[in-house]
Amino acid sequence: MNASHSDNPDPLRRIAPAATRNRDVIRDVLVRVLPKSGIVLEIASGTGQHAVHIAAALPEITWQPSDPDEASRASISAWRAHAALANLNAPVALDVCSAPWPVPDSLAAIVCINMIHIAPWAAAEALFRGSAERLTNDGVLFLYGPYKRNGAHTAVSNEAFDAQLRATNPDWGVRNMEDVSELGRRAGLVMEEAVPMPANNFSLVFRRARI
């Protein structure tokens, strides 16, 4: 739901309540784990709220937002114009399952917030494949969202959310953290941390091994 007109005079600048709630805690983890410079690609940037919030906190990195959805890219552009940050690039149209990605070959990090449970498993596979191709040595892949652990939900609310997702699309659903970690291993990305977050979510921090 968008904010009222008085709170948000630009109708293109969409507001996701979840992003408003979790942006500070996500920012705090990213400030700690992301490289201090280089290009950071955000996959599925959505409204653009995270892009402006984190780019403002990390002025030495270049934040590259992306989304396959045209309306989302319009919202990102509106947030970018509102924030006027020198290190926040214009959004690009990027679908993780479509290669090649329209971004530079060498990325310091890739950030993907709340995507892999609202997409087919093939999207998670493509995300790790693309990350392996484009992350520099010691590059970071950051994922945020709900996860099962050892096949079991970590909260009743996540179980209900999973059922809702699967009812919407059988190919969606809360993923098993161990399966996601295995995708990383196959791609040469080691899961260094699983950081518990509010509302039964996790931040997963992967790092590409040196070649």
C-alpha cells in the first residue's frame, strides 16, 4: 500500500511497507559485510527503497539497481531522482534467467532481497550461476528472506506464508537454507553467515572463493 499523497507526493515513488520496516536492519548487515568500494548489483530492486537507503549509507560503492518489471524501474528512477545520490545508477532491466546480464563483468557484490521465494527455483539457480560468472575474488552475494532449516519452517507464520505462496504459484515457496547453501557450493560461493533477522527472516552471506 502506498503512503498518502501528503507523505509521498510522487505517485511513481512506490512504498512497500515491508521495505520500510526492514531497511535499517538490512542496511546494518550490508554495511558490515559488503566491500567498501566497487559496483554492487541489486537484483529485483522492487520499489527502490533499499537502493536509496543503502547507497546513502555506503557512499564509496556504486549501487546498480535492476528489475525486470517496468513499473518497478519507474519507481526506482523516481526514488533515485528524489534522493539525488551520486553513487546510485539508473535501474536496468534484468531478469536473472535471461543471459547475458546487462551489467559489468566484474562486480564487487550482488544483493538480492526477498526474491527467491517469490520465483521458480530456476531463478535461484540462475542467480548463483550469474553470481559465479560476475563476482570478483572475495565478492559477496547477499540474500535476505524467509528460509526453512533442515526442511522445517522456523515459525508458524512462515509456514502459513509458504502455503500462501504455493497456492499462488506451485513453483514458489520458502526455500530450504541447506538447498540454497548447496547452490552456492556448486557455484564456488561459500556461505559464511546465516544472520537471524526480525520477523523470522535471515540474511545469508556468501563469498566467492579466490581462484
